[in-house]
Amino acid sequence: TLLSGRLLRPATVERLTAPSVRTDDEDDSRSYGYGVWLRRTKEGWIVSIEGGDPGVALESLVWLKDGIVATVLSNVTSGAAEVGRELADLIQS
């Protein structure tokens, strides 16, 4: 995978997944890296990408500490984000 350090040097992966831009979250738990969203939890960082077009959506999440990967594809515009949040809550509990 991209984050394994086999496609890119480990130093590049580390830079890619380092918080670079703070978002407007009051609790400072979300940041933006280089092309990925970063969410801090008490267990560690979740790296995610998301995207879509009218009628389709994608959210892919990686729990860096545990190596868990979850990808949600949807055939409705907002379906992947909602399912991704629910999935993250289940995995973290």
C-alpha cells in the first residue's frame, strides 16, 4: 500500500501523513496533510481520502497504529462519508 513505505520512501510517507494545515475544528482533532485528511483519536491517527461526483462517493480510512484499512464506496453522493463515520466509531469502540 501507499503507506507501507514500499512505493514511497518512509520519510516521504511520514511527511505525507504529518499534519500540515489545521482545520477549523475547535478541538484540534482534524488536520490536513499532503493530499490526505488526518483525524487524531486517543488511539492514534486515522488517515483518510474522500471524494465523489454527483451520484457516487468514496471514503477510504487507514488507522496508522493498527494498520486497519476500510474503504466505503457509495452510489449516492453523500453515502460514503456517513457510513465511514459510523464505521470509524465502531472500530474505535
